[in-house]
Amino acid sequence: MRFVVLAVLTIDGVLSAVSGAFLLPLYLGAIPFPISGLLSGIVNASLVWAALQWGHNPRLAALPLWAWLATSLGLTFGGPGGDIVLSGAGVMQLAPIVFVVLGGGPPAYVLWRLTQRAGA
């Protein structure tokens, strides 16, 4: 049962990356508003926390984060039509960096706190 739950949480990490990347170019008026990156970070932190409940090893708990990072990296490459999801013109050229910081920072912090607590 543990394997199935960790596999589902890993797939959820992939879905978080895809949905967050597609919603990243939202605008609030004329200003880019990367709320999906922050929401993806909150979702990823909860996925890592849930994985910690099922697998007490930090390496297993990081599976959703690794899946999210791998999917985000894949979205920076061109597809069959040459379209790149995580790119844009102007300030949106920083979209991949903003997405990785906002989406990967909170779950990395959760894992860091776990290893600090385990080491103490």
C-alpha cells in the first residue's frame, strides 16, 4: 500500500508542475502575476509532507519534488511544434526561474526542516 500511495503522490507532483506551468502567464491587468508558481509550491509542500507520513525516509518523501522538478525541466524544452511552455517575451523570460523558486522552495524547506530535526 505504501508504494501505491507514494506513486500517486509522485504523479501528483507531475500534475502540479503541468498545471502550474500552464497557468504561470496569468496577468493582473498589465502586470504578470505568477500566483500559480506559489500555489504549486504550496501543493508540493503538502505532497512532500504527505509522503513523509507514508515513507519516513527523506529520499522517499522527496519523490513528488523530484517529479515536479523533472517535469518543469521537460517543459523548458521545445515540443513537436517548437512551442516552449516555460518561456516568453519581456519579463516572462524569467518565468522558469520564478516557477522553480516559488514551486520548489516550500517543499525543499519542508525537507530541510525534516533533516535538521532528524539530525538534532
